[in-house]
Amino acid sequence: QDAIDRKEKRSETFKTAVHGLEMGTSALKAEELGRRAPQWVRDNLVTMCMRCKEPFNAIMRRRHHCRACGYVVCARCSDYKAELQYDGNRLNRVCQECYVFLTGHVVLEDREGKHKGILEKGAAEISGRSLLCSSLQLLDKNGKGGTRGWFVIPQDDPLVLYIYAAPQDVRAHTSIPLLGYQVKDLPQSDSRHLFQLVQSRQVYTFVADTEELKQRWMRAMARSATGITLSEEEDEDAD
């Protein structure tokens, strides 16, 4: 019973964390756009425009918030004005999608039909339907420096590891096909919890925040590397 209680507690904690991640974006329904003030996505959760997916930088591409949906967007994607009922029907800066919805006007530049590539799946979208997702650090080849990001193995693409710069980004900056890799445990070094993906001469070294998180990632990657597509919970239920 103690084991069952601990498992359920871990599962609920994980689901709550993912739900909190999803709720970091605007929770407004379409019919509420303009009628109720949105919850703004925090700047530090996004490294690229949530509409056109272009990376932000300090000089040419600054962050703006759509006053209708709360998304973080670039100047080009927020170069529209619409009356918002919650603000006394005054004109406010909104993104292109909200402008079209609120005004009914057609914008000549239409990106709706653009095909989504393998890296263009939103982090929050697939985190809510993932086998595992969390923050990790990927070390460079000399093992001294590295990049921290948001790592996801989605349920609908369970043989691929997606790497995002931030948990609310709408496009992954890279992906790693996991099939055929070996997962290697490394001894703890300088309080860092290390493990590797190894295939031939290709080696990826990761750092997890805790030993428990490291073990969960090693299990998830090992299953994906052998073609197993079940989550931990489904795998245990099957047993």
C-alpha cells in the first residue's frame, strides 16, 4: 500500500507540473477573446515568437504581448490593433490571429496553411502528452560547458527526443532519434547527475537536477531506444 501511495503521489505531482506548464499560456477560450483579460505568458519562458517562431534578440526582434490572447510575439506578428471589450473597447496591440478573429478582416500574409516540420511542435502542447518531459542540461563535446533546455519525449512520437530552449517555445531547436542508442550511466561528478546516449561515435552527455530524475530519463530513453512506446505507468500496468 505504501508503494502504491508513493506511485500515485509521484504521478499526481507530475501531472500537476505539466498542467501548470500548460496553464502558463493563455487559458482563454475563443469566445472569450477580447472580452476577458488574458494571462500573459512570461517572457523568460519563451525564446522565440509564439506565432512565426522567429528567435528573439535584443536589437532587431523584441518581445511584445498580444493583449487578446497573452502570447509573446514579435513586432511583426503584433503589428495589429483591435478593440477589446474588457478594456472599454479601446484599440490594443494584438497578434495577427487574434486580429483576424476579432475583426473578421482578412490578412494578405497567411501562414495558416504552412506545413509543420518535425521541429515545429509546441513544447507546452506535447509536454501535456509526453512520456517524459523536464529541464536537462546537454553538455558539449569536451564536457565542460553545455546548454540547459526543456527536453520532451512525446507520446505521439515516442522514438524521438525533442529539445527546446524554453518550456513555452513553439518550435524545438533540435531533435535526437533515440532508436538504436545505448543509455550509459555515469558516476556522479561535482554533485552532477550524469548519463549518456551512445551510438557508434555519437555521444550525448546529459545532466539531470536529481538522481531520481536521471533514473527516470535513463529508463524512458532506454525504452525508446529499443522501440518500446509505452509510458512508465502503462508499462507497469501491463506487467
